[in-house]
Amino acid sequence: MTEITSAALVVNAMSRKGRRLFEQACSAMDALPYPVDAHAVENPEDLEATVRRALAKKPDLLILGGGDGTVSGLVDLMVGHDVILGVLPLGTANSFARTLGIPLDIAGAVEVLRTGAPRRIDLGMIDGDYFANCAAMGLSPKIAETVPHGLKKVFGRAGYLGWAGYQFLRFRPFTLIVGEGENRQRMRVVEVRISNGPYHGGVELIESAEVDSGEIVVQAVCGHVKRRLIRNWVSNAIKHETRHEEVREFRGKAMRVDTIPSLPISIDGEVLAHTPVTARVAAGIIRVMAPIP
């Protein structure tokens, strides 16, 4: 087992809740048998610089505290460094932590840091951008790209859900093209997921995707009417047998993905690209602290 003698903790503590969770995490980490250099970052724009400074001190373990977007946005900086990733799930969906079997409470996640073992895993890639869990095309990135700045802060969850409902009324199915040349496949779809793991939005949607398979999975929810999307999400949430209906999957080390019209792509919740793109897997590129099976 790899011996850990030093660690750094970087927490996205933008909100009041984030600061409180940071303090709870620091208290829980007092039980770890090695020192933890802890940083609470209240301005998200400072996260990358903070991680770079932490990596410069060459810790054995770098613990990232936040949601899936925080992990995906910072994991690029760890590639090529001899450092183990630790995950402190402080987001809403925490899909990456669910994939790894990491408990979603602070005490449980810290216990994995204390008793777990490094596990070598893949990362997904959209063109040159690494991501930890899942990218998507369809309604969710459209909402994220168009939501008025400050809407959720001013009107809360109700305001955000209202905007989501407004975008759903305007949403239309689109054409997906997977592959190139004579082998490309074209279909009408309501959502596309590019996955390195089974969870998206905290729900197990892509059961065939594994974090250490050496392949990326493109899952298309096929259909000409948008109610198919609602039916697919609901059937997956309740594990109904119909969840596999009207779903097509493609898997491989790299695939060209395009849409008509060109659409935004959310990468673990953040809109960071637009089609067309190449989706690929970076096999076994990073180690993460995970529970021992």
C-alpha cells in the first residue's frame, strides 16, 4: 500500500455553506495520520492558482472539495504529477464520488482517505479537456448556458426551476452524428451523454460505463419528441425495465461526435465546449483514493 506522508486540501468555499463545510472537513481531518495543508477558496477564479501552489509543494495526496464541476475543472492540473487525488464530495449530485463508492458525508469521505487505497482510473476527454465523469448535450447544457446571472441567488431554487421549465418548452430534439466517413451513424435524439462513469446528475444513467474500462461511452436517448427525455430520466431514477428502451450506446477509445445544429456541451455541469468534438478516454491516467473492495 502507498504510504502517504503529506496532503493538501483545496475546497471551493464560495458560499457560506462552503465555508462551514470546510471547517467541518478540517476538524474531521485532524484524525488523519499525516499533516493536511488546507485552503478554503472563496473566489472560484482563484482555484487553479491555489491548486498549482499546492502541487508545487509535492504532496502525496491532493484532496479536492466541491462538486463534480470543481473536480473536473481542476483534475487537468494533476495530470503528469505524481500525486493521488482525494475527493471530498460537497456538491449537489456528486456523481464522481458515487461512481467510486465514496460516502457523500464528510466523515465517511475522510474515512476513505484514512483507510482506502489508491486506485488507477481513466479520465474522459473532450478534445483536449480532461473530465472526471460525464459530458452532456441537450437540455441541461442549454439551461446552464442561458440562465440569467444571479437568478438562483436572487430567486432561489424556484427561480432556477422556472427557467428550466421555460427552456424545456423551447427545447427541440436534434440530430446526432457519431463517427466519420462511411461508418458514421446518424439519428434523431433528445439527449446525449459522454461518460467515463455510470452516474450523471446523481442518477445512474449509463450502467455500462466504468471508470477503469479503458473506453469512453456515448449514450444517445433516441426520439423525435422531448417527452422521451422525461420518460428516460424517470425510468432510470426508479430502475424501471423501460430505461433501456430507445437508448443506443457506442463505445471505444475515441469517437467523433457532431450535432445538427451545433450545440453546447456541459462537462460535469459546466458549459465548456460546442459540437463538433472528439470524445476520447485517457486510460489509467490518474490515481484516486477509493474504498478498498
